[in-house]
Amino acid sequence: MRRCFAAVVVALLSCLVVVPSASAHSARCNPYQSMGNGTVNIFLVDGGDPCTIGRVITQLAGAPMIPTQSGFFRVFGPNGHISDSQTKYWTSFESYRAETNQKTHEGTLWCSEFWMQTGSTFTRADNPVCIEV
């Protein structure tokens, strides 16, 4: 009776413990993505493996509303703020590159936004543009 009970317990526990393989999880990561919201474009670049974000690149979209503007870019990811660019006059031909080298997983958000400068006041140009990995 004890052997039968022990066999049932072992069988049940083996059904509950499922360890996903690392290669199956990393195969779903896809950092080569880009997105735009009409004001800001964002691009993700891998950091040597599919589940590492090596760099986030952002730029003005070149929309007629904001072809060039004084201000700064803010980049943030699933762990919060990553970096801000310098405050300067930006054109749609320039980009800001934030080196991240952060591990990621499916479902994480990587975002950028542009803050316009008018005198000494900064206002966000548009909602953040985000990529879900």
C-alpha cells in the first residue's frame, strides 16, 4: 500500500514540474523591430543573442507637424528609465542611440518619447511609442 501511494505521489509531482527549455524561450524573442507614432520612431537592435536588447535607436519621424524641433528623447524599458539624450535642436535625419545591453523576454515593452523645448518649458510631443518584444 505504501509503495502504491509513493508511486502515485511521484507520478503526480512529475506532472506538476515542467521546466521549459531555455532555447524554446529565447526563440520567441524578436528584438529586430521598429515602430512609429507619427512623431517618434523607435528601433530595437539585438545585443548578440535574440533575448538581449543591445541598443534602442530613436528619432523624429519627419512628420509635417514636427520636422525639426529643440528638445530631448527619453528611452525607457521594462526596468524603467534607461537614458535621456542631450537637449538640442533635432532633425528627422538624426537619431539618438541608447546602449542598453539588457536581457529581455517575450511581452516586455521598450519605449521612447520626445520632449519639446519652448523657452525653458518642456512638453511631451506625443504619447510614447513602444515596441512589445
